[in-house]
Amino acid sequence: MKAGKNKKGPSLFGVVGRQGASIADFSYSDALKQAGLSWTPEQLDAYIAHPKKVVAGGKMKYDGLDDAAARADLIAYLASIH
Amino acid sequence: MASKMLVRPGIQVFHGISRSRSLQALSALTPFVLWVPTAHALPSFARQTGEECAACHVGGFGPQLTPHGSRFKLSGYTDTDGKGGKVPLSAMMVGSWTQTRKDLSEDAGPHDGPNDNASLDQAAVFLAGRLSEKIGSFTQVTYSGVDEKLALDNMDLRYAQPLTLAGKDSLVGVTVNNNPTVTDPFNTLPAWRFPYVSSELAPGGAASPLMVGGLGQQVMGASVYAFWNDVLYAELGGYHTLSHQSLRALGASDDLGNTPGLTDYWRLAYLNDQRKQNFTAGVFGLNSSVQPGRIDGPENKYNDVGVDASYQFLGTRQHIASLYSSYIHEDQKLNASFANGDAADRTGRLTEFVLNASYYYDQTWGLTVGRFDTKGGRDAGLYAPGPDSGSRLASPNTAGYIVQADWSPWGKEDSWQAPWANLRLGAQYVIYRRFNGAEDNYDGSGRNASDNNTLFLFAWTSF
């Protein structure tokens, strides 16, 4: 995971605390741009659990991680990458 | 996949070996080498998506897919990192050295000796990737150094549309392609199963079911598919042989004959993707009528039905283990071959069982062990005695093992020249326990099954 290295999704380097749809050279969906999200740990948790419920019409193809403990581990990892 | 397949169905690989009339008549349907798929690991996909090869492929190299890779394929090869300027072109080369345990009785190829042959198996260019928002391509043109010929190889041009079916996210699509099973998103069906490369200059059993490469590149067709809720995959397609003139223009062989009517192909599969591991189970089939030599009159009819299953442990991707298996049963009605004197019976059958297991460490080091077993009824017309490729017992029964070790140093995000180049070096050994019906003197000329044991060293690169 590298800063500025976007793939099918935007780089997740430093994503915790970042404003949603804020990487200039990534092509976000209109739905995500209009959602006005801020990637707080709580918001990330809700999004990772059910992406399509949080951002209906977004590009995210992942259908969600049900395991709350796994989500917490993932968010803790993301918080360590900055 | 050499020429999509390193060994192309219907193409005589023992170029220098004369065969009996009956075997020649069957050649369109039964390759004389282990039929193997064309293997692909295409950096143009990595450049398009911004992802490493290892995101979609086990071992950092194609064609073993992860569920993520399967979805990319079913999405029509169109997923992208959102940046423009991506050119959907790739290239690939495979070079190899082949040694059989005992020299063949004649040269293994038109430009090769009876043993210890080095060859440029294929040099290929691909139109591979996103052509528009919903249309993508995986189309290969291959130069075979063995045949010294350029030909259209596998073609899979598809349109995919995400939509909601019964309240669940789904993908539906249409593909125009030239090889039944090349469209499949798993690694259990003939077009994409292990071995992903193998020698073009070594013997293989006398027969295999028609859908094991017997139609590839000689037919053109279309299929519709749906992938529902990331769980159920269904596909239905129809194919017809191309005209002799079209095949010649495309550089393809015309060994199959004519297929009056439509050759239908169907597939149903279940996927359970638990992220760290996944398994699949499915059924598939193909029905075709063939007029060998494009002669009007009686037809051969082939009815193939198969089951397949796989298990894959992905974990953290440091240790990846995969298990694949398939079983195909083919019923044959050989009215045309019988009338031509090429078959001794009007009916026949073949079964084929394939099982293989692979382990990859650190997306780099791989070991695969496979078992193959083809059985069929005896037919003195179809399987006549003859040096190397014949059968003393009039039997196609061939079985053995394949062991392969390989090294794929690139294909990861931080690899040298990523995402512009990839490489796999490998050593493969094929062990025959039975060949065309027997272990000893199988061909009636004193050759034993183990004489065909084959060491195949290969270097396979794509960019």
C-alpha cells in the first residue's frame, strides 16, 4: 500500500480520517462524491460492513464483511498506515 | 495456452510420424498429445486495473484464477483504475526443451529430431482488456515455432452488464468466442485447467472427449451467461465450424470436419467464496454432430457430460493451496466413421478423469501434482497398432501423473518492471502408467508406456 498508488479503488494509505472522494486523480462515482463522507473509524466500519447500503450506486463491488472483529482489525491496520 | 494451447486440439503433433488410416480419421477429435490449455498471464490487465498479477492469479502468473480474477473475467475484462490511456495489448513467448525417456521412431516435428528438442512453442500477441465501458477482449494471435505458422488462437470478445436479479447483484453477459469452455471462470474445465503448458513434441494418448480441445479454433459461436449473487454461474452457448476458406484465412487447421446443425454447450456452477478460502462445484456438457472430412452423409454424434469441483485456500496469500478435479463422460455414435471404415463399431464411449493439486509459496514458488486417466471401449478401427502412437490392444486407455515445479519471480506489486513484464520458469515431468491400453509394448512395435515419460523445461514470459 503506497501513498498515491491507486488501483481499482483509491489508495488506502492514510484513509482513516480522510475526507471521502478526496484523491484528485481517482475517478470516484457520483454517488460517493455526493455522499459527503468522512472516513472516521465508525464510518469505515459501516461502509466495510455494507458498502452498497452506505453508498447506493457506488462503484464498490465488495459486498461487505459481516465479521465485526475482522472489521475492527482491518480498521486498526488501516489506521497504522499513514 | 499455446496457440492458446501449447498443444492444439486436432493438430497432429507427431508431424513426422505416419499414422494408421483409422487414427488419421480420428485425429480431428483426438489429439495425440496431452491437450493443454493456453496459459495466460497478461500484463495489459495489470496495467488496466492498477493491480498486481497476483491479485487475480495464483502464483503471480496466469491462468490460475482467484475469485477476484474470475469476477474480472465475467465483468468483460473491463474493470479499470479509472485512468485513461491504457492500451489493451500484451505479448507472450514460451520456449521449451523436451526429452522423452526413449527416442521416438521418427522425428517429433517437421523441424525437430526424434528427441531432445528445443523449440519456440509460441510467440503471441493479445488484444486483451477493456475496449469500452462494457466490452472487453481476450483475443490471441499466435506464431507456433513448431508448426512455423501464424494463426488466430483463443478469442473471447464479451459484453457484460451488472444488474439486479431477484434482488441480488448479478452480472450478465454475452461472449463471442471460438472454443467451448474458454469462457469459463474456473480452472477445472478443459480450456483453462492444468497443465497450463506442456510439450508440443511429446506423445499423448490416442483419444480424449471432443470438448477437450477438439473444437477449439475451428468453430465460432456465442454464449450468454449470468453470475448471480456471486454464487451461481450459468452459461449456454452454440457453435458451428467455420468454412474451410475461413479457417485457412485464419491460419487454423481444418481437421474437425463439418458440424451440421448447432453444437450446444452448457454450464452450471456454484461458488462459495469465503475470502480466505473458496470452493466450486458444477456440471457441464456439450453435444455435437460431426461430418469428418466435410463429407455429406452420415454423422458422428458426441454427447459429453461432466462434473467438476475445486477448493482453494488463499489465507493471507503467502501460502496458497488449490485442488481441482473434473470427470467427463462421452457417448459416441460413429455412423460416419463406421461408414468410412475408420471405426469398427457404430458406438463408442470415453471417460476422462483429471485431478490436480497445487501449492504456491509467497506467490512465487509453485509445486503441482496431477493425475489423468482416460478410458474408452476397444475399437480396432479407431485405435490400430502403429509405432509410437498406435495401440496393440485397440484401446485408448491412458493414465499417469504430472509433476511440475515452477518459479515466478515477478508479478507482484513491487516486482522488477511491474506491471510491464512477467516470467515463469518451470520443470514438468509426465509419467505414463498406461498408454493406449497397455503398460508394455502398447503400440505393437515394442514401445512401453514409460518410454513416453517426458521431461519438459520451459521459460514463459509475457509483457
